[in-house]
Amino acid sequence: MRNFIGLLQNENMKLSQRVSTWIMYGILFVIVLLGAIIVKFGGGLTTEVDDDWKASLQEETAELEVMNEEDEYMEGFYTDEIAINKFHLENDIEPLPYDAWQFTMENASLSSIISLFTIIIAAGMIASEYRLGTIKLLLIRPISRTKILFSKYVTVLLFSLVMLLFLFISSMLIGSILFGINGLNPTIVQMGVNGPKEVSVFVEIFTQYGLNMVNLLMMATFAFMISSLFRNSGMAIGTSIFLMFTGTTVVAMLSNYEWAKYILFANTNLNQYMGNGIPMIEGMTLGFSITIIAIYYVIFLAISWLSFTKRDVAGS
């Protein structure tokens, strides 16, 4: 165990010494900051609630219902918003103005940027050792290949978790400065499986970030596998990014086929089971998707392990 912790510390030290690692953090911070500025000064943002909020909400709901009925292209588009507004009115729940909590919740979608960065890190973890010729020096140490492999993999996971935490903290910090904050843990109304419901904003943020972490984890593990299998970071990065952006599109094209639900990318978006979401393919359930994800995860790790531990590097 001591050897593994030492390997983990060494891998994290090497990662922290890379200029590119800090550039990634800088890019993410700038994206969050620019997003906040656009939201703040882009117009149409409500940071205060009218004293007569019920009348305002009734008027807004009436306008949305008219748009929902008269515009054939927008039919059903405002259904959720109308239901949420009516829930506020029926239960006498004053809607919260836009604040740091909502800004942070919306920024959960930026986990796709973290996925890109994690793919780049994961793809180079093993491939760079072969490219730089340091793989032999690494393997002659009296430490098993399995420990070396998983120290690198855990480093990738730690990077993605820290990056996700950085996204949360920077979003809260910038959001608090520009929009203010309404309490330590306010409640908001969100669409649930059985209609609108009042939920803790912190729980909702935790749920959104956690669900997006699933796709991040799978893409990082896939890139790590390709890096181990082909010793080529470019191939790992290119393949992983291509699949990340096209996977759901391919699944949508094949959704008429029963076997399409076994494709990984039909299952990684667990948000399809939240609220009034609709599964990509009929017959899919949350339990089914978790099972498929777990199977792919084990396969990716098994291929990585077999490739790294069984390869002869004498001629590398």
C-alpha cells in the first residue's frame, strides 16, 4: 500500500508540474467568468422578485399558455415552465431570483469541457511513457505493473474530481459576486417524475454534477484504455473526443433497433431518467443503464490491465 501511495504522489506531482495542467484550469475559469458576464449583462435576467409576484407569475403563465397553443412550432415547449409556475401559485411558493446557486447549477453542463481535459490527461498517462522512453525505467522498479497502471488511472480520476470541484467553487465564487446568494440552502421548484416538486438546490446541484460525472468517468476510462492499448496519445484523444461528440447522434440514428440500447452512449446520460425525461430507446430503465455502464467499465479496465501487464517492452 505504501508503494502505491508513493506512486500516486509521484504521478500527481508530475501532473502538477505540467504547464498544460494549469492552462486547463485557467481556461475553465475564464469560461465560467465569461458565462457569468454574458448572463449578467446580456439582459432579461431577474435578480429581484416583484412584491406582487403572484400577479406577475399569473400574467407570465397566461402568455406562455397562449404561445404554447398558437405557435405550432413551439407547441409543448413551455409545458414544464407553465406547470412550475402553477405549482408556485397553488402552493404559495415565492420564486427565487436568479443567484449564485442557479448559476452554479446551470454550469453543471460545463462538465463536458472537463471531459475534454480529462481525456487529454488520460490519453497521455501511458502513451507519454512510451513516447519519452521512460517506460523501461518505470518498469524496472520493484513494483508490480498492476500498481503502476492503477496509480496512473487513479491520478486521472483525482484530476477529474478536483476539476469538477474547481468548477463548483469558481461558479459559486463568481456567481456570488455578480448575482448574490439567497441563503445557504434554498429550495427551488423542479420538474420531477410525477410533476413539479420543491427540492433543495444543493441536492439538485449535487445530483446534476454527479450524473454528469458518469459520462466523464467513462470517456476518461476509454481514453486510458486506448492509450494503454496502442501507446498513442493522439489516437486516444482523437477517438475519445470523436465518440464523445458523435456517440449520442449515432445512437439516435439506430434507435429503431432493439440492440441499440446496449451501446454505451445510449446509457451514459442518466439525466434521461430524471424529471419527465424520456429514455433514448423504449424499454430502457435506470437500472438497465447502470448495469450496461458497469459492464463497459469493467471491460475497459480489463483491456487496459491486460495490455499494460502482458506487453513486452524490451524492444520499445
